[in-house]
Amino acid sequence: MILTLAIAAVPAFVASVVEWVEAFTIVLAVGNTRGWRSPIWGTLAGLGTLAVIVGVFGTPLIIFHDQINQSFHIVVGILLLLFGMRWLRKAILRFAGIIALHDEEMIYQREVAELRAQGLTPNRWDNIGFWFSYKAVLLEGLEVAFIVIALGAQGGPALQAAIMGAVAAFLVTMVAGALLHKPLAFVPENFMKFVVGAMLTTFGIFWGAEGLLVEWPLRDATLLLILGGVCLVSLVAVRMLALIAPQGARVAVRNI
Amino acid sequence: MKVLLAAWEQVYGLLVEDGQIAIGTLVAFAAAAAWSAFGGEDLRDAAGPLLFVLLMSLLLVNLYTTGRKAYARRVGH
């Protein structure tokens, strides 16, 4: 039971911190350039939309969990694999210097410049500030919602644990951001994305195979073996890329 | 409408960033499913390790290709 909850809560927390840090950078840029009233409402509206999404897609998981157990494991396994392999690949490419590391400070400066270029509105309600913040929270939060729903697919307690992990990440990020009042560039986002990618890939393999009626020899403890294997392959991949492109290729990800 | 389009792009982008990885993942899963379905009772449990091996091979091949392409671009410039 505790393992199930930890499996849902820990990756949900780590992945959510990464996403909330990215959303915070944009909301901070909006607040510091155009005032705080609209971005706060935009953030609340974005969170409300996310709550509706999790409610709409998460509630059937709890209600119909037993009836759709096997096929649902397959669907969730595939989704976790698609999502996890994507994060894992990107993190490995960043470790190898093939693509640039995520830089919150640079993103903040870019957003501030873009917002200043839009010009300030004389009225008190700032539509641009509202929509910028709403979009940032909604789009970054969609990844959080997806992870919460996928990790919560084991049933009610797992969904609750995943939601708690995401909410805790939100609170930690907001408190840190409010205290520091600057982009949270110190958060090791690339490492955290690697951890999440490795965990999601591991769960995807584990649950996906269970959906195919595979019985793992060590049951839940197999998760640790798979995770170890994924980390080992990732290490090999980074070494391999270092041999292929010794100083990193330094090209934009979109060009690959 | 723009927000909805951006949301759709975000959801699509969540799962598909590199076509080779996305399609390869689906093919690997289908192969494991076929193994599980047609391999009989004795071989069914090997579908899990098979899925792991296929996915990790896919990852290595994809990264190798990407690394070669990126290096070729750098040398070309």
C-alpha cells in the first residue's frame, strides 16, 4: 500500500515541480512587467481548468477501475511509455550537450521583453497579462494533469497520492518563488526530467506488461530492476553520444 | 480558439516529439503483445523483459542517429 502510494506521489511531485517552475517563470515575468492582478486571476483560472480536467478524466478511473483493469493497464502503459521515453531521450541529449539546457533565467528575460513589446494598457484589467498567465499555467499544468491521471490509474488511493504530490509541488514552488521573487533557475530541471523520464518509462514497461498478463518474477520489486536497467542504458547512451560528438553538437532541438 | 489549439498541440507534443521514438514504442509494445498472445503460457512472462529490451534498443538507436545528425550539422556549418 505504502509502495503504491509512493509510486504515485514521488514521480508526480518531481515532475510537477519541473512544470510548475516553468509556469512560475512566465507568471513572474507577467507580474513584474504588467502588475499582479491579472496574472493571479489567470493562474487561478488555469488551475481551475486543470482541476476540471483531472476531475473529468480521473473520476471514471476510480469508478470503473475494476471493470477495465486489464485494458486500462495497456492504455496507461503505452501512454506512460510515450511520455517517459520522450522525456528520457531529451534529458540524455541535454546531458550529452547535443541540445541546450533549460535556462529559466533566459526564458524569463525573453518573456519580459515580449511582454514589454506588447505595451501596457491604461485600464486596470489587463487581458494580455491574464491570458499569458492562464496559458502558461494551463499548458504546463496539462503535463502535470496527464502524469497525475496516468500515475493515479492504479485506483482511488493512487490517484489521491498523485494529486497530493502535484499539489505539494505547486505549494513548494509558489512559496519558494514568493520568497525569492525571481526565476527558480537553481532547480536542477534537467536532472529532474531525467528522473521522471526514467520512472515513467519504468512504470510504463511494468504496467504495460501486466496489461499483457505478464507476471513479473519479483512482483513490485521488479520495478527497481527495470529502473536500474533504464538508468544503465541511459548512462551508456550518454557515453555513446560523447564518443560520437565529443564536444556536444550544440544545435537547437528543433533542428534535429 | 487559439488556447484550445495550443492545448491540443501541447497534448500531442506530450506524447509525440520524435516520430521514430513514438512509432517505435508502439511497434515494440505490439511485438510484446504478439509474443504474449501467441507465445503460449510458458513464454508469456518473457513478454515483459522483451518489451524492456526492445524499448532500450530503440532508445539507443534513436540517440545514435540523432547524435550523428547533430554532429554532421555542426561539422557542416
